[in-house]
Amino acid sequence: MNPITTPEWVLKVDGLGKVFGPFTDESIAKTGSDRGTSKDPTTGSIVAAWDVSFEVAAGEALGVVGESGSGKSTVMRCIAGDQSTSVGSVHLRTIDGGNTNILHMSASARRQLRIDQIAVVYQDPAEGLDLRVTAGGNIAAPLTAAGLRNFGAIRHRASELLSRTEVPLNRMDDVVRSFSGGMRQRVQLAKALANRPPIVLLDEPTTGLDASVAAGVLDLIRGLLEEFGLAAVVVSHDFSVIEMLTTRCIVMNHGRVVESALTDQLLEDPHHPYSQKLVSAARS
Amino acid sequence: MTTLLNQLLDETVGDTSDVPFALLDEYSKREIRRAILTAVAVPGYQVPFGSREMPVARGWGSGGLQVTLGVVGPLDTIKVIDQGDDQGVNAVNLRRLIVSSTGIPETTVAAESTIVQTRHRIPEDGLDTEHILVLQVPVPEPLRGVERDMRELARMHAEADYSKMWVSLYEDRVRNGVITQSTGYPCLVNGRYVIATTPIPRWDIPKLDNAPFLSLFGAGREKRIYAVPPHTKVEPLTFDDVPFEVEQTPGATCFRCTSSMSFLVEIPGPVSRWVCSDTDWCERHEGGLK
Amino acid sequence: MTKKFDPNMVLDVRKLYKEFILHTVDGRTVEALNGISLTVSAGEHVALAGTSGAGKSSLLKSIYRTYKPTSGEVWFQLLDGTFVDLVGLTDAELATLRGTQIGYVSQFLRAAPRRSTLEIVTKSGMQRGMDISTAREAAAVALKKLNLDEALWDVSASVLSGGEKQRINLAAGTISPPRLLLLDEPVSALDPSNREAALELIDTLTHQGVAVLAVFHDIEAMERLATRVVVLQHGVVGYEGSPQQTLAKLAGVAR
């Protein structure tokens, strides 16, 4: 019945929910965007995210927009496995053809996914890198985790990735602690792409960087997403980031998705009152 | 009633003098043996055990001693070395302790022994299918240099996630041109667990691979026992394209036996002199005979 | 509801409404489109005319889903002949169409800081299904047609002038003839000779069978390119006809 073939999803999230503390159906009903809170008045539990669903295809970037506390980072951490999830499912096309809910996999199996299926770029590069280790060494980590045992090949691949992320090669053997924020972020990107994962999650990738530095990093990310045909989820409160990187996005408020739209449509014709507030604040 | 009890005790414990055979009571021996069996069943896995108070201070071979005392029987012959030397103070004391509590014979010739307890060296030759090599281990955790958190260490071994180790080898190579670890080189046992090979020199590492003898590693202070069963693969961790090299000093020969085929240690002095670390081996080869 | 479609029709807009509800201003509503119906066939160039605020840009955006229509239907004929209602498509489906069958050229170029001119146009070709070398060749052809100096092809588009950016936009939007081309003031920043080249290009597309719906402020351009002019008034179609008829009427009304 569908004459338009859209590329099939590589990442599918269905009814994802995360609650901190005990909860009942009532807790859910008493929280959310309409209620203006994520906190259940009865139990004090926090409904950090509830009923979040979306699909991302290869070569596509989906934005998750919201202010801090909206639940956007929680969603990302649940998918990444950094956080346990309360309800819902996450499917990867590359795992069992998309039939397995990875949330039901063991913690160690989830960790395996982080080697070459799901890469994460954190807002703070220190979270994704070992600052005491060299740039090349940080990239050696995922490569060796994937079984690469040849020193020359590791060096070669690391230098390829570093030059692709525009880190000067003469700094490859410098300890990451000595790098500026923007440069650290580039190393984080290089490391994330080391094993060519199909899915990349980016959490506020340029927040905290100087504007000029941020622009360069964003442009780099955009180029990489295209070149590697990655399925990306970009979490940000910054609309310029969302605009630059994504074609579709969802808006989150108090843990719920309040709007889902094409990015240019969200920016020019936001519907939900909260989205309008966010967009007009960004525009001013 | 008491007679029956005494009889039973006699049967189980045997020697009713104050000091049981091999110092340890039967329950201690049982626990150590169970730990050893687990260690042998899972090569390279560090088995926790209740390390007892021993007449040697912690850090002086109490773990190795407990292992030896756990496996020794009346038909064994013991050899004890420290850095290859049977006459090292530590070796002498340990041997005296073992012999006095078991009554078994001692020897310096590895081939004539059945159990060899050692600190930091493996005998150059003589170990065979009938031997148990007991190594004294100060730090059983090979990943200690790259990770401090105990739960994380347990996870890394459980999931065979040794990437932090590989990164440190990479960094070493980058910084120094070679992998500089000289003693206690980390090895992969049976393709599964990485072990600390106690501070034995690189020279001795190849002896562990596919050895005819059983190697048991005892760490008293850290309370761990691990094992490399006979004919088990032991591979030093290195990159495919960075060969594992053993120590060599070109031109060095033992001033006593003229050998260049054994592990040599340097004697400090105005002129550089070298001598075999394995004293027994040196004595048997004095004059250059092999 | 009869879904009878003229096979020549590429675009069939039926009673399209667009209302904005401004929650940030106590829920005030703004009507942009008040029930527009119009059609565009293959090879037709329909020009939208009317005073500013009449709904011209809003209509283009509502078709492209930069604005989400409030109600109505926008029937679009796919390349394979099937008709789909753009309003009912999912975002993913619409995004797919945007890259391939529906082109949109506005006066604004949102260029990534370091993308070169050639890259931008080539990328657009690749989105339309071309492989990288074909796309690059087609990009070169399009840029040449629009008089964009080769010296600028490797330059980052963001440092170029408004007129140069506009031509890049045009090249990217037309690199391979889409089924439907939406144009919003595509030549406003061009000087006479470049404007000429651009209009040439657009004209060629119509002859190649592209359905074009355009907004031009420029009467001359409208006269030259349009096969039909639709005049919008307050978000509805006021009247339509041939360029000569309607523009004469418009001129009369303006006075």
C-alpha cells in the first residue's frame, strides 16, 4: 500500500521508559509535559522518560531536542546501555535482523555492542576518552577490543581516523589531557568511528566548545555522518546543532515526546506550546 | 567413647604429634587443594583462598609455601630456589621448614626433585611430567597497573575484556620503541585468561608454554592461587608484528661455566662479570660441558 | 471522496488550509492559507502572484512541509504514476520525496561552513540517485549554465555573495530534473546577466516536463516563464489565467 520506499530502519526504539524509583500507572498519569513535572507527587519517583519511540535509517540523523531535565540524555543513555531501562524495546537491524530487544540482553552482551555496533560521543570528552592515554592509544582501545593485534595496522588505522577528524598527526602520540576541548572532541569522534559502527549517539557534541571551534566540529560530524552512512541520534538543546545535523527530530519535555517533525518544519512551524517556546527562545 | 574418637582422629589426621604433616591441618590442606583443583580446571583463573598465617612473613613466599604444603606428600623430594639459587637465604629457610615438617628428602638437582618451589626463576632444565613447579607470586593481578577498581578487574577477567592491557602495551611501544616489561610479563593462558607471570624474567616465559609439568602460582598476601596445567598454551601478550624477545647481552658468558645458553645475571664490580642465575645448572655444566 | 486524477497532473492541491496557533502569544491564530485549490501539470510553469502576505511562500512551504498544513490535501503524482497525498505521508516518506522527486529552491542557502560549491551541488545529485562521478559532472554542467566561475567551485560556499549562493541553490535544486520544482524568489539577488542564465535554466526544465510552481516578484520573469499565473488574495485563489490576462488585471488592480 506504500508506494514510497523509505530506507528501512537501522535503529528502532519502541515505548522506551525510564523511571527512577517505584512507580504505578498513576505515577505515569501524574507526570509529563501536561503536568509540568517528571516527579510523581505520591512516590517521589522521577519519570525521566516515558513512551519514547522512533526509528532511524542508515545515513539519517534524528535530533532529540529539549532543555536539561527533558529526558533526552536519559533516552540516549538507555540506548547506549549506560543506564538501565524500565520498559520498552530497542532493536538494531544488525543484531538478529532486528528481532532481538537489546534491552533484554545481559550487561556483558550490551557491552559487546559498544565495541562495534553502537558508538557514543559524550558531551564531555573525558567521559569517552582516557585522558592519561595518547590520542592513538585511545583509538587503539576499540580496535584491540575488536581483536586487532597488529601494531602497525593499529597505528595505520588510528592515523587514518585522526586525519579524517582533522587532528594533526604529529599529536597522535601526545596524551589527550594536553589537548584543547575541541581537539579532544575530535579524538572522541575518531575513537567512536574506529570499528565502523552502524549507529552513533551524540550527546551535546559541541556544548562547551567555543563557537568557532564548535562550528568546525559540527561540520566535521556532518561530513562523517554522510561519508560513513551512519544512523545517528543527536541529542541537543541547541537548535543550530539540530539544524546542521538532522533531517527529523523529536522534542522532549518532562520525559515525554511532545512533537515529532521534519527539522526545518519544527524550526519554522512548531506546533506544541513547549516547542514554540523553545524555538522562539532560540531565535531571539 | 574417647578411645573411639581418638582412633578416628588417628585415622584421619595420622601423626598425632603437635605439628601436623606439612604444618597445615587437614582442613586447611583441603581448602588449598580445592582451590588448586579449581585453578587447574580453569587455567589462568585466579582462585581466591583463605590464606593462613605462615611462619614466613607475607610477601616472602607464604602463598607458594601454602601451595607446596598443600600438595606435598611423603614420597616427594623438594627443591627450593630463590632467583635460581638454592642457597639464597629465603630458599634455605623455606626448604628447612618444608623438610622439617614433612621429613621428605631435599635436592638441588631439579631432575631429582618432584616439587620445585621457586621465587622469580624457572630452572633451566630437568622439569618433566612428574614435576610440580610452585611459583611465589607477590602480585597476582596482571591488570593492576591499568585498573584499580576490584569489581572492574573482576569484570574484565570475566568478560575477557583486556583492551586496557592492550592499550598499555601500545603506549609502552609508542613511548619506548619496544614493550619494556621485563619481569612478570603478562601472558594469555589457554587462550582465555591473562596472568601475571610473577617476576620471572622473559627468558623463562617460553618454558611455561606447553610445558610437561604443572605450574602452580601462589600469592599469600593477595590470597590467590592460579595454575597452568601441563601442555597448556601460554602466550606472552604482544602484537603480531612485535616479536616477543628474551633478554640477551651479546658476548656475555658465565665466568664459571662459560655458558651463554642460560639466563645470566651481572655481578657488579670494576669489570663486568656474568654468572648463571640457576646455580645448580651452572655447577653441572662447569667446564663448558652441556 | 472521488480520487479522480488527471494523469497529466503532477500537483493537485485541494482546499489547503494553514493556520498558525501562537501559544507564546496567548494562542492567537494567524491564517496563512484559507482553502487553496490549484493544480500544476507536467511541463507547466505556474507562477504565484499576489501582495505580500497573500500566502505565496506559505503555499510552497505547506506543500514541502516546511509548514504542516492544518487541513486539505496535496496530491502528488510520483514518477511511477501513483498519486499520494503529501499531507498524509510520514515525515520519513516526505523526506525521501524531498531528496528525489520534489525540489525546492529558496533565496536562502543554509550552507555548512566548509562545504565547497561543487560539493553542495554534487551532494544534491547523489541524493537524486546519481553515483558520485555522474553527480560531479552534472554539478559542473549546472554551475556552468549559471555562470558560476570554476574558480569558485572549490571555495567554501559560505563566503560567497548572495547572488552566488542563490545560483548554487538553483544548481543544487535543478541538477537533475525533479518531478515537481518549487521556486521561492530564486533570482532575486542576481544581476541581469546571471538572472538571464537562471531563467534560461528554469525555462529548459519546464520544456523537459518538470512541473514548476514558482514565486517571483519580478513581473518580467513571470511573463517570460509562466504558462499560467495564479493570483492569491488573503490565502485563497483570487483568480487565474494566462500571464497576459492576469498580469494586466493585476496592474489594473494595483492602480
